[in-house]
Amino acid sequence: MDFLPVFMNIRDRDCLIVGGGPIAARKASLLAAAGGHVVIVAAVLCDEIRNEVEQHHYQWLPRNFQENDLDGKAVVIAATDDEAVNQTVSTLAQARNLPVNVVDNPALCSFIMPSIIDRSPIQIAISTGGASPVLARMLRTQLEGSIPAAYGKLASLVERFRDKVKDALPSVDARKNFWEDILEGPVAELSFSGKEQAAEQALQQALTETASEGGTTKGEVFLVGAGPGDPDLLTFRALRLMQKADVVVYDRLVSKPIMELVRRDAEKIYVGKARANHAVPQEGINDILVRLAQEGKRVLRLKGGDPFIFGRGGEEISELMENGIDFQVVPGITAAAGCAAYSGIPLTHRDYSQSVTFVTGHRKEDGDTLNWPALAAPQQTVVFYMGLHCVETLCTQLIAHGRGADTPAALVEKGTQPDQKIYIGELGTLPELVKQQDVKPPTLIIVGEVVEMHKKLKWFLPHKTIT
Ligand code: SAH
């Protein structure tokens, strides 16, 4: 970070502008909008600024800049077309530790002016650190479109209720939850649609109801699929709930860039889950979810891929239901879909594969329960999750039940992530490939003729392939 963003109070303070051209005029009106008292030093004024001086009662000193113009000023802006003057203003102001901005010359500035979206009392300031004002303006245009003008009204309404809510709900958590519900619910909608009075009444009613319930909120669990690793593959709903949670319970498959999108001040609990190395056993995870929700927390249970595909999501929600805890389930992109797309292997194809089966290589201790004759049938794709440790058995069984040893097969390691690797082989050679290349989990195994398509499609993919 090259600059520290701050918002400065200049109300009723004297602010100096050196220069009388159109740029000076724009800066003057910004300072005036923030309540500053504008003093302009310039021998001549352009028409635009002359009108403003009259309209807004700026003070105009019709002469060249002098050092004592800096006396008692809160901020200084140099906007002349004379570089030497701008340089002098900057040097003298900085010697006095006065914040100074020289238009179009970041090297002479002690502060820079951002691009502004004004939804008073909300202000959004965008800066590119002087690198590209045009880019900042483009971003501003994008944001302008997505932030309704009515946000300002909503913020004013919230401001009017702040002290009341503080008195009625003494706990910080209760207030946070209350405001989140208000800002995402009907009160916000009423305010956005211009029904100010109805919004105010609804807010008052919600406050009375929450206070009468003692300010306690009911806990809830969000069982959310985080996808295979690339944060771009999250759903909008997943992202919204990730921003809302008080606490997140996550496991090994949730990638780091995804964890960075979780609300910053949420408590984070790691429950591990490498194969046979559970940091917290499943029963322990269930207990944690129940306990946190009973404490009134919004609990985000974040899982790799989809929570209902080899994710034990079903077990977790059974436990929540037994304990009467509210929950929602948000699907995620499962590893098979993510790895297939990012490795150029369509899971089905009209010519080669009319069905696809997801199978787990990690079975309960009571032995091999897989239906090998069905899995070895032709014209289908079989995707093995958690199959790396038993790749030898999987390949041997498929071959023993009739699938050709030359059936194409792929290993996709860390699919969709920047360090994704794709290994292409055949059923007969796959176990050797795993050993040779030291393939590591998480890895997905894809078996079937569709793997051949990778040869055609790989040129479009950014990742490394090893064959
Ligand atoms: N619920 C998850 C699957 C959990 S089981 C989902 O829907 O994707 C864990 C197995 O998923 C791993 O052993 C591996 O086989 C597979 N897997 C998960 N993420 C992966 C990734 N990014 N790349 C390759 N395989 C992955």
C-alpha cells in the first residue's frame, strides 16, 4: 500500500487553492462540498471559477502566491500551469507539514485526490496511487452503476437509529446481527424504493421486537460448498454467506484464496481431514457445529467441492436437525466438474461415453463394496475421488472385470488451482505413473475414452500436462 486512505474533516477550515483555471475550479467545488472555506490565490480567474467565487463566496486574493498564504490553512492545492510555482507551493507547504496536492504531479504531493462516489453520508474513494486516473474513473463508473443512489438515504436512516439501537441492544453481537438483518431485509428495500416513512416504521418495529426477545438471535449453520479451489468458481450465495458468518469451520480442501474471502473478523476453526488423519473426528465436528449454533452464532461450515458429494454433508445436517438447528445448504462445484473443465476432459461425449459415475476410493473398513462389473462396463466415464492411495486396486479390478488395460485414464492433481497438474496414461500404466511422478493428493482419477479429448483441448489450457 503506497498511500493510506483517510477521510479528512475540513468543515469551516480555511483551504488554499493556488491557481485560477478550470482544474482549480473543480478542486474548489470539492473542498466547498466538504464544508471547507475556500481561499483562492490567482492573478486572474477563468470564467468558470469566477462564477463559483460569486456563488459560493470563496475568498479571492487577486495576486501571485506568497508564503504567508499558507498561514492557518488545513489543506493546500497547487493547480497553476507554472511548474516553478507549483514546486514552491509544495516545498513550502511540506516544510510546514501541511497536506499538499499538486495537480497531475504525484511526486510533489503529500496526498492525492481519489475518484469519488458520493452517496452521502457514504463516500467511496478510489485511488490507483497515481498510476492511472483513467482506470480509477472506469472503476468508479462500474461501481456507480451497482450502488443505488438510495444507499445514502439508507445510511442516514441507520445513523438516526444508531443511539436508540445501542441503548436497546447492549451486546455488540446482538447489534451486529440486528443491523445485518435490517440492511439485507425489507427495511433496506423500502428505503431503496423511496418509502422513507415506511422504512422508518419497519425499523422501529424490528427494534422493538428484537429488544423484547432480549436481543438474542438464533444461531444458524450454512453448509457451503467452496468448489475445488479456484475462488472464481464460488457461487454468489456462497460468497454472501462467507461474508455474513461469525465463525467458520473449514477443512483441508478449502483453498487459501477462498479463505481470504471469508469475513475478516470471523473466528476460524480448522477441522482438518486428510485421509486417516482427521484433525477433529466427524463426531467432534458435528458437536462443534451444534454448540456454536446454540450459542447464537452464524456458523459457516465450508467444505471443498460440493457438500453432498463425498462431503459427509448429510451426516452433519442430520445432527443439526436432531438438535433443532436452522441450516441452509449451498451447492458447490464438485471436483469432477472443476477438474474436467480445467483439464479439457468432457465427462460425457455423445460418441464415447453416455454416462458418468462418481466413486469413492475411500471405503469403510468392512471391505470392498464397489460394484466392479458395473464400473468396468464400456461407454462410460468413471471418476474416482480419494482414489490415489488405492490406485493399484482400482486399476487391477477394472481390468479384471473387462475394461481394457489400454483404456485412457487421467490424474488431475490440485485441479483448478494455479499449480494444477495433469498426468495422462492408461489403466494398465496408471499405478506406475503415480509412483514415478510422486503424485500427491488431492488428486482425481478419470477413467474412460473421454480422456483422449484432452489431446485436442490441452492447447487451450494454462496448466502443465505430463504424459
Ligand atoms: N466434496 C468434495 C469431495 C471431497 S472428497 C467435492 O465435491 O469435490 C476429497 C477428494 O476429492 C480428494 O481426495 C480428491 O480425490 C478430490 N478432490 C477435491 N478437490 C480436488 C482438487 N482440487 N483437485 C483434484 N481432486 C480433488
